[in-house]
Amino acid sequence: MAGRWNILILALCLSLVMVLSKPSCKEGYARKDKICIDYDECKDDEDPDHGLCGEDAKCFNTNGSYYCQCDDGFRSTMAVRFTADSPAKCKDINECLEEENLCGPNATCFNTNPYYSCICEAGFSSSTGVESFRHGDNVTCGDVDECLEENVCDQNSSCINTPGSYHCVSISGFQLKSGKSNFSGNQEQVSISDICVIDKTICGNGTCHRGASGHYCACHAGFTNYGKNGSRCTALECDVFKDMSGLTEKFPVAHDLIAQLKESCLQLTESESPAELYGEDLLKRLLSIIDELLSSSPFNDNRKVSTFLDIVENAVRMIGPFTEIPGKKISSTHTELELLVHKGADLPKGAVTVSSQQAKMDIQLETAAGDPSSNPGFTMVSLLTYANLEDSAKGFFGGMKPKKKENFQINSKVVTVTVSNRNTSHLKEPINMTFNHLHESNESHTCVFWDSSEKGGTWSTRGCRVLESNPEYTVCSCTHLSSFAVLMALYDIQNKFELQLISWVGLSLSLICLFICILTFSFIRSIKSPRTTIHLHLCISLFIAMLIFLAGISRTENRVGCAVVAGLLHFFFLAAFCWMCLEGIQLFRMVVLVFNTNFKTLYMMAGGYGVPAVIVAISASVNAKGYGTERYCWLNLDSIWGFFGPACFIIIVNIFFFLITVWKLAQKFSSLNPDLDKLQKIKAFTVTAVAQLCVLGTMWIFGCFQFEEGTIAMSYLFTILGSLQGVMLFIMHCLFSKQVREEYGNILSKFCAPRRKTYSEFGYSHSGKTHATKSSQDTGESHI
């Protein structure tokens, strides 16, 4: 019995062990019907208000787990997905701060919890009529035209719609009590008082009247409002058009235009209803007359220049108000004009720039308009640039205070500045002008204006100063308006009389010596050879150049004649260099190639005269104005390299040939059987040619230093070497030549002691001449 109970207890224990030993489900799963299935944690609702994941978050079940994620419009403080036991919280996203212009134009963004809303700004309404919307709803905010509503403004004012708002403006003849120009809503009451009574200065120098459409101004004599009856009356000077002496005698068309301007001016200042002027047509006619005046000979009278500038300035000031806004930019043969016009009672503000190819001006519009109490109802700024007025205005420097030995030269185009402001004698804000230089120079530059009140008209520096200057341009600042330019300081060479004396004496001696050389190389047959032919034409070129230099270097009265003189000097000095180059080439051919190898005469003429002719032709066609300066009939700085360039090239070529010639001569002297007689002659020729190169080339090296102040030593060296070139050539090629000296001796003996020759003397002379001729034929050259 006891055994049965033991067996039963054992069986029960085994069953319990088997039940307890069965495997359990993983975390996140639950057993159901002996099967582990996913457990949905999101069903647990410990917090009925916020759920398992907390506030503003949703729970998402997964297979064996779950995760929490913030609602739309919120962002987790940590990871995007998190669990209930995580410290992450969901915070509202402020879309209005994170995305600029989220709601589009004319709308304001408001953040909500969650999301956001867009509401149109005051004065705007949504295109669909909804009060609020979001980006992507295809809704825009458009302007509300308040002026369509009734009784928006007072009966004595008119409504003007603006984006998002509106304002009321009193009609002509009425004025706001506060003095403001406009108002909105019921902020103001419009006074029905007569504006002529309220503002007694509204017409300036005129009488105010009340009309059906508002007030109008009747200007006093000598004043005008340029046909705008509601504008202030300002002064208009017509007397300037009466002074036409000297300018219209040769140009009747100028007289007609100025007479028309005078008549129009008088109508504007005397008639109650002046005829309308057409500004653009008058501007074109004015520029056409200026072209005719400037295309003729210079005025050569400072009073004419003053009258011309005064008439132009007043004409532009009178025509300006009748030009269509914003203005005009017109150019003609001798002028460039840019004119800006602003019309209306409101004064313009800010900086403007008017310009031409050679100058520009920066000015404040407040400066151009002047005092608001005298504003004529428009603001005008103009810059008129003249192409060649500097030719008429040069030389009038009585208002300047030059330093010792200092002269002035206009180095920019002359410009006239005109504004509507009548009081321009002392500006509160200076104007800045930039002038391009006519000639690039490192010399000192000065800003000047044309002062018509001093000595009939002169350039003066009063009120102007240099802000910046370099070789290309100068920036000027001036506290008044007028006609302006830039002057370049030049310095007279000291001891000018001594230098002129040296030039005249030296050149006269050189001409005599060159003439003797020409006769020598032309008529003494015993020395004739290709080399003496080269010397002949070298002397001819220098003789003509020096003769022209003496006769015409300072004849600058006639510009065409001066240019011709400069061109001839350019040609003959270059020709001298070319013949000198031919001598170097001839020596090179004699030593390096074959002895007695000579140039053909045609080739020599082409090289000696054809090359300089081509160079001068090209230089003149490129820059015809480069021939002739203010003081001398020579090349100006723009064209000077048309001479220095070829001259430097020829000197370099000659040096190259001379070096090779000397090297070859040294080789021939060291050879086994040198022809010493011929080599000695060629050596002497080479030494003479090198000396000639030094004489002709060194002079122009010193000439390069004549463009700056303080070069008196260089001036003396240049003058001495230049004036004595002919003397030095005569010494080298004639007096140093034994054969030439013998011929001179024979000629002098014939003239000084003429007598009948004996047979023996005749035979000796014939023998000597035969020997000389034979020597010449053997070597092809004269013996030195």
C-alpha cells in the first residue's frame, strides 16, 4: 500500500517537473495556445491623457517591440524614434522662424501649437477670401484699393491708392492745417483757406492768384517760372544774350540763334503766357553753332572766350527746363553734352554722375537744386565738353601765380558745368571732376576755372584743388561752378639766350662745313666711291634738316605750316640715320663678304630716302596731330617714338655690324698673309664710322632728357653736339683724309699762286694723279 503511494507521488513530481521545464516566450511576446505571439505594448494605457509615449507623441507597435514618434508639427529633443523610458520630449516646431518668407509677400506668419497659420497684412486680402492659410494652399495676398470705397477722403482732397494703404492729397488751392503734404483716414482736416493767404512766398518773385483749378503765379519783370504757372518765379538773366560782339560777325547763323534765345528769354520774363520752347531742337542748334565757332581759327581774345562761355552757360540753363526727363546725352563734332532734368516740387536727393569721353563730374542733387525756398520747380545738371576750346583759351594765365621759370599748358579738355541753382559762387558740398590728360605726363598738374571777372577772362585756381593726379588723369574738387580745365606746369630752360646763341653760331658753322663737304664729295673725282656717295647724302640730309631747323623750328603761328616743318625735320633726320646705317652695312660687306662689294645706287637711294619716307607717312597717318607742339615745330610726346624708335633701332643695327666688322678685321690681321694696306684702310674707315655714330647718336641720347625740369647740363650738351654735327663731319671725313687735304692743297695753290707749269711739274702732277686714281681703283675707297 505504501509502495503505491510512493509511486503516485513520484508520478506527480515528474509531471510538475515536465510542466516547469517547458520554454517561455521572448520579451515582447506572449504565449497564447502554447504559441508565442507579439505583444502590443501600445495597448498599455497607463496615462489615459497622453498614452504610453507621453504628450504630443504617438506609439507605433513593431514585431516584438514598439517605438514612439512625435506628432506632426513637433520635433524630438533626441532621436526621431524613442521609447517610453527615454528622456526624449516632443517640442513644437516654429515654422515661421525656420523658413523665411513661408507665407509669401504681403502676409504675416503666426506660429501655432502645432503647425502655423498665414494671415494677410493690413491693406491686403487673400485671393480665396479665407482669413488664414498655409504654404501650399495656393493662396496669395493682393492689395485692397481703399480709394474705391466712398468718402475715403475729404471733399477737398483726392485719394491715391498705394500698396497696402492709401493717402489723401489736398487739391490745388487747399492745404492741410498741419502743413503736411498728405494724410490717411481721418487723421487730418483739410483747410479751405486760400493757399495764397497761407503761404505768401509760394510764388517767390511773383504774385499769387486763386483760380478755378487752384493757384497760379504771375511773375514780376525779370523773373519766370518757365511756363509752369503753379511754380515759383525765379530770376532769368537775359542781358548776356545782348553781348554778341566778336562771335557773330563771321557767323550769321550764330546771330540768328542767339537772337532767338534772347527773344525766348524776354518772353519768359515778360509775357504772362510765353510760347512753348522745344528743348531738344534748341540744344541741337546750340551745339551746331558751337561746332561752327570752334571749327574756325582760335578766338585769340580772352574777352571773346568769356563772352562765349557766358552765353553757352546761360543758354543751357534756359533750355534745360524744356528738355524731357530724365534728360539728354548729345554729341557733335566739337562737343559732348549730358544733361539731367528732374521736375516736380519735391527736391531730388543723392549723388549723380554726368560724363563724357574726356571728363566726368560727381555732384549732389541737393547742391544742383539749391535753396528749397527758391526752387523753380525743376532741377538740372549738365556737363558740356569742348573738343578744342583749349586752343582758344591757352595763354591766358594772368590769374595764376607761377613759380620761377614756370609756364602753363592746358592738358585737358575744357568743360562747362551748369545747374539750375543760381547761387553757385560758394557751394556747401564741393563737386568732384575727373579730367583725362591730353598728354600723359609726370609733370605737376593744377585744377583751374575760367574767371570772366578778372582781366577780361583768365584761368584761376581759386576754390579748386587737386584730389588725385597721375600721368593719365587728374581729379579736381571745386567749391563753385564755372568752366574748368587742368593745367600742366612746364619749365623754361634756363640761360635760354646762351643756348640760342650757341645754336645759331654752331648751326651756321655746321651749314658752312656741310656745304664744303657736299662740294667735296660731289666734284672731286679722285675720291669718289660708294662710301663717299653715302657721305654725300648724309651731309645733304643734315644740311637740309639744319636749314629747316633754323628757319622754321619756332614758327608755330600757322598750324599747318608748323606741321609741315615738323614732318620735314622728321624725314631728314631719319634719312641721316639711314645713310649712317648704310655705311655700317657697306663696311660689313667689305670685310665679311668680299672686298670691293658695293651697293647699287638704286638700292642705296631706296634705303637712304625710301625707308624714312615710309616711316614718316605711317606716323603722319596714325597721328597727324602729333606734328607740331605749342612752342616748337617738332614731334609732340605722342609721336616722338616715331623718331626715337627707328633711330634707336638703327644705332643697335650699326653697333651689331661694327662688332662683327671689328671681329673679322682682327681675324684677318692675324692671318698668315694679310693685305695690310687694305686692312689698315678699312680699319680707319671703321674707326671713322664708329666716331660718326657716336657724334650723331649721342646727341639724341641727351635729347631724351629735355622733357623735365632741372636738365640744364643736358640742354647744353644737346645744343653743342647738335649744332656742331656738321663741323665734326667735316673734320672726320675731309680734314682727317690725307687725299682730301692734298686735293684742297691743289685747289688752293691754283687760286692763290697761279703760274704756268713746266713739263717736269706737269709730269709729276700727272704721275701723282695717276697714282691716286690707281690707288682709288685698287681699293674702291679713299686713303685716310
